[in-house]
Amino acid sequence: MSDHAEQNNHNGPARLKDIPGTSGWPILGNTLQVLNNPEKFNKEMVATYGQIFRSNSFFQNSVNLQGPDANEFVLMDKGKNFSSEKGWGPWLEKLFPRGLMLMDFDHHKAHRHIMAAAFKTGPMKGYMERLNDEIPLRIQAWGEKKNFEFYPAIKQLSLELATSVFLGLENGPETNKVNTALTDMVQAAIGIVRVPIPGSMMYKGVKGRQFMVDFLARLIPERRNKPGDDIFTQLCQAQDEEGNCFTDQEIIDHMIFLWMAAHDTITSSVTTMVYELGRHTDWQDKLVAEIASLSLNDDRLPYEKMNDLVLTEYCFKEALRMNPPVPGMPRRTVREVEFGGYRIPANTIVSINPVATHRDPSIWDSPEKFDPMRFSPEGGVKQRHRYAWIPFGGGAHMCLGLHFAYMQAKVIMAHLLPHYRIELPEGYSTKFQIMPLIKPLDGLPVTLTSRNG
């Protein structure tokens, strides 16, 4: 099944077959191996071919680059050699077209510049007020339930927060339809069938997108002229210094992408954080003490005190290290490039692997261990390669909402931990699926025990 490449040389145009790797099975390539256990497949490929190898999955040949230097080379993209749009396109173009991640170079820069207005300090303070308003009742409901699966619970919470913070709407009858639509779209992104044939995941995903388009289009005219502190209204009214703003279709495309990104990534990352805090109760106590030191009023975390939750941030960063929500970051070469002694042809999918980097024992001591102090000055954070930790990407495509993610995680913990101790079943451990987004296979059963007796 494998076919080793001949020695790479610099005579004539670069050829994909000159890069070591395997084309896998006929037609399917390595797709089934990647879907079944992407981490195992990657480790086997690195062991066999090295940190640069080619493979074939989802009917696409690709070159896989491993490690912090590779991450920096691709994400910083100093020569504008890599297209994010054409990299993500085969997976997302039917589902999330024209989202910020599917734009390149000057076009991407212009849209990002307008969109940045929605993530400045003023709007962010408004989002934080909404989070402080919405989260307590949901957490109280968890406490009353006491025993439940955390992953679906935080998924529902993050959806409801997205409805409020992103759209400025109360949760209503269409909330479940929105949840279903977004779930179908994400699942379709890794469906083997890449055309919307009735009954396929792609068909359900495309139908989900159409629902979201119609849903948002009805709301735009009013939001363009009505004040509001939600992200949707901010995008409807966002302008750059020259007065450029988004069209209706651009607002819809950006909102669908932002909604998906924020909803699913916070679900994944907070689930990992809760799992590790349940396994390491000493860290729960540390975070409770840190939150108590802020003397919060009704647990409301003010925007000005968010950065005071230093240990909480370390824990969140460590959760993102252990389980980066986006397991792969593809690009497509717009011209021939060279890296690590290999020449990669133009029009080639190139993928970097946050999971492999984040779990590499040559970079992180005991990477399987939950150790938030890795991100402290004492833990050597400043000496570590700046692209050894890339849950939010990097370079021009660094996640625009990363500060919103920190804010959301901290507000959740500020309302949860002072009132409830997170407990896991005795002797419990779980496994996380990696694709399309990291989540526990069993939903993560937890018990919330009141700290007030």
C-alpha cells in the first residue's frame, strides 16, 4: 500500500511523488485510517516517512508538515505562498463559503479590518454583560440536575449563548433548528461523499446552511439601523475608516462562520477543561480561591477583572493544548515552495497538525499530563517556540475571536466553580474523538456537588 519516494532533487519542476509517503488504498486513499484514528495514523506516518510526508484522504493528495517550524512557515506565510480559501475549500466551500477563513491576502485583510470593529473593547464589554446575564440560570439548572453528560449540556449552553450574544435574541422555537443546522454543517465537512446527494451528510449540511441563510436574511434590515450590543448588530453596522461596510450576503456568510466557530470550539475546549478539573480537584480549589479573591458581586465577572484570573487562563490554555478544537489546518500552495529540503509543487494541499505539535514529547514534558503551569513564566512559556501552541492558528488568519473565547470560558468558570464541585465517576477516564472537532466519545458524565452543603 505504501510507495517510498525517490530522492528529492532540484532538476525540473517539483513533483509530489518525490515527497515520501503513501497514496493509500485505491479511490479511498487513507480516508478510513484518518477517520478511524487520525492521531495513530499520523504517528505511523511520521515514524515511517519523517516529519514531512504525503498522503491522500477525502480524495485529496496532501503534504503534511509537522512541528513548530512548519507551523510558523505555513501560518506566517511571509511569501504569500499559501491559500487558506483553497485549502479549506474542499471541506467547507459548500457549507461555509466566504467566511473569513475562506478568504486570502488583500481580500481577507479588508474584511478582517471591518469585522474587527465588532471585537473592540466597547462591544466586548457588552458581550460580557450578556454572558453574565445568561450563564447563571443555565448553571443553576445543571446543579439541580446534578448528574448529567457535560458535553451535550455545554453544547446547548454555548448555542443559547450564541443566540443571545451573537444574535441578540431570546431562545425560542427556532433554537433547536439552529442547533441541528450547525451540527449538520460541521458533520458534513468530513463526510466521505462530497456532493449533496439526498441522504448524505453533505445533503443535510447544505440544507442546514440554507436554513441559516434564510433565518439571518430576515433579520438584517432591522439590525442595520437599530442599536444593539450583540455581534450580529455590530456586524450589520460595522465600518472601516473609509465608511466601507458589509453587504447583506457578506453579513450572512460571516455570521454563519463565526457562529459555528464560536459555538463548537468553546464547547470542545470547556469540555476538556471540566474533564481535567474533575480529574485534578486540587486545581478546582486553586481556581475557586482565585475567583474568591476578586470579591465579585453576584459572581458577575467585570471586563476589567478578566485578566486577573491568571490561573484560570493557564487551565484554559492547557485544555486547548491537550485537545486543540481544530485538529488540522489546511492550505493550498499558490506557487512552488520549499521546506525542510523538499520542494512542494504549486496547487498542493499542505496541512499542519496542531494535535501532533501539542502532544509532542520533544516539545512538552509529559504531554499527556494536565499541567497548567506550563503557561506560567516559571514553566518556560517565554522560552518555548511561539508556534508550539497554535489552538487559534497564527499569522494573518489568527482567530479574530480568541479573546471572546477566553472571556466566555472565564465567565463560565466564575459562575460554576464557586457553587459546585465537579466530580467524575470513581476511576473514570474517557477517550476523545479528534475529527471533525474534539469531543468525548461518551459525552463526559459528571456530577455537580453543591459547595454550600
